[in-house]
Amino acid sequence: MNKRGMSPIISTVLLICAAALLAVVILAWSGVFSRGIMASAEKTSEKMSACESQTNLNIKHACTREDSITVMVESLGSKQVNGLIIRVIGSSGGYQEDIEIEMNVADLKRFDIEKQDVGDITKIEILPKVDIQGKIEICGIKDSETNIPEC
């Protein structure tokens, strides 16, 4: 019988090369994966910073009329606000108005929004919209008013 096989040294070298190639592929994949996670975490961190520490809105005054609601909003933060969402919550439901407006630092703006049938108005909330890396993001509730008299 004249069979010839692969020498043990060559098979060992081939196994080491295959393991090294597999390690390179796994490291390259994990690098791409971790860069994606880091970019996502950076964007989330920037949004939290812009929303929590750089944006500060205050409802100076809110009152209701027969067919409208007047809300005076003051911008006290260090970041420009690129719009607002005003939520009106009543005893039998709620609604929100999306307002496209730019508010700089120390701006005081008056908004008259249409009053809808939601029963007795119990709360008004404002949510700012800010520009983060060229994309408009909506922050959480910055201020709310629960004592809303008639104008």
C-alpha cells in the first residue's frame, strides 16, 4: 500500500492559519458593530444633553376663552428651540398642537390655539423640539400648567 497523507506539520500550520483568519474576521465584524453602538450612544447622549440641560421652557401664563386657549411660553435655556408641541389635557380626553416656530434664548411668545371639546381643561404641557445634528428631535415635557383660568 502506497498511500501518502499530509504531514502533521503541514496540517498544524493549516489549522493555525484557519484559526488566525477566523479571528481576523471576528475582530473586523466586532469593530463595525461596536462603532455602530458608539455612534448610537453618542447621538442619544447629545439628545439628552440638549433636552435636559440646554433647553428650558416655562409657561408664563395660560388661560382659556370660549373658542381658544392662550399660552405664553418663555425660553430660558441656552439652545434654540425649533418648534413646540402643546398638549391640552381635559377631563374627557386630550389633544396636541404642533407649532413650527423658532424660539431663541430669552424669547417670550404667545400662542393662541383652537379649543377642542375635551371637557374641563385640567393640564397644559409643552414639549420643545430641538435640532440635533441636522435632525429635529422632540424632548420630554419641560413645563406644565394645571391651574388654567378663563382669560
